[in-house]
Amino acid sequence: MRPINTSSQLEYLPTGTRLKYHGIEWQVADYSSYKDAYGYETEEWLLKSKVNKEYYLLRELDPHNRTSLVNWYIAEELRHPKIFLPETLENVTDRLWQAMQEQEMPYPELKMFDKSYYFESKTKGSYQDEDEVIPRTTWDYWDTNRQWNLALEAWQNRELHVYSTKVVNPQEFSQIITKSPQEVRLLWLRLGLASVGIILLFVGCSMFFNG
């Protein structure tokens, strides 16, 4: 194992990496990426704590943001969100997925947790994990100080994912410990050999009982 001290190394976080954020240790459980046709990209690392709390660490590459090309965020998925219109306080959560899929005009302002968020942008692109590529539409809203983000993601099968996201500085992360590429390859080799061993054991048992 090797410690990493520079913020640039946050860009290399393979599964199993451990790191601290605000004094709590987190472990990288998954990785995925997203891009659209206009050069906008995000990388997403799923972080889990020892008590199964989950955050997403996001690295954003936004070619349209001239003041800050690369941005870092920490996001939490909200399991049972309630999103309202600002004036009538009407709950529009159940309407959002269809509105996004049908490319309707985004609401200019939304409220959640008594906080106002204002529409900034929408993207439509491809989300890629280890197994497949999935289309996804996203509406992004920001508070007036541009420190907190409300992200709405419309997926297939009427899935709406809602995230509360805030801006972070890479320097807020510390004690990053990851495995070298050689150690990762060795781990996969061991897993492969273990799988072969299990198959051979199963075949041997079958021959014994059938012989």
C-alpha cells in the first residue's frame, strides 16, 4: 500500500481506496463516468463509510465554464425527496421525470428543504459504468451563493434520482491510501485463480459422486 499526498491523485481512485473527509474514513466502492456530445464530462466515485453512509465524489470537466474548467463536488442521493414550486408550494416531484423525458421547459426555480434553487443548465448524454452505457437527462439548479446544487437525473423506466450536492476543495480530503496498479492486477489474478480452484473442486466432486 502507498500513501498519496497530492490533490491531483484524487483523479486515480480505484475500488478499495481509503480516504478521509472531515475526519471520517471512506472507502471507494464503485466508479462510473458521464459525458454528453458537447464535451461535458463527470467522473463519479461512490464512497461508503463504516456505518454504510454513502456519498458521491464528483470531478466535473465543464468546457463552457471559463472561470473554472475542473470542479469537485460531494453529493448525497436523497431517498424520498420533496420538491416544490416556490410560490404555490405545490409538490412537483412526481411530475419531474416525465417533464424531463419530454424535453419540457425546466422550472426556473424550485424549493427543497426551505431553500431556493435556480435553474442553470440541462444535459443529455451517456452514463457508463463497468457493465453498460445508459442514456440520462440532467437538470442542474444552484442556490444564490453557488455553493449548493440540486441535481435532477431522469433515467429509463421512470427512475428519477435527486442529489443534494456541494462544492468541495480537494484539500479537504486526506490520508488517501490506494493500491498500486501492480497490486490491483495481483488481486484480480488471485480472484481468477480462486474461481478456477472452485470450478476444479466442483468438477472433482461431481466425478467422485458419479464415478
